[in-house]
Amino acid sequence: MRRILEDVWQIDLRVVTREFTLVGVNPALDAFADMADHIKAGAEHQAREHGRTLATRHS
């Protein structure tokens, strides 16, 4: 899918990933709640920044 979007349709695709998505679901990961919040905030920031970049580039 990524190759089609980038190579064929020439979409500027950025994939933002994050770890510890099961914190709050899996009790064994509860000790990592603060780290998971920090990682989530960073991923959200990356997604917003890329969205802004795309919006200004295509407006």
C-alpha cells in the first residue's frame, strides 16, 4: 500500500508510529503510563506538523 501511495500516486506519505499502545489495557504495562503519554504526545505532534506542512504546500 505504501509503495502505491508514494511511487504511483506520488503522495508525500509520512507514517507516524508509537509504542506502548496497550498501556491502560494490559495491567502489566501500567508502570509505563507516563512514558506512554509522552510517546503519544510526540506522535501527535509529528502528525500535526506534517499535516501543517502538507496544508501549506498544497494551498
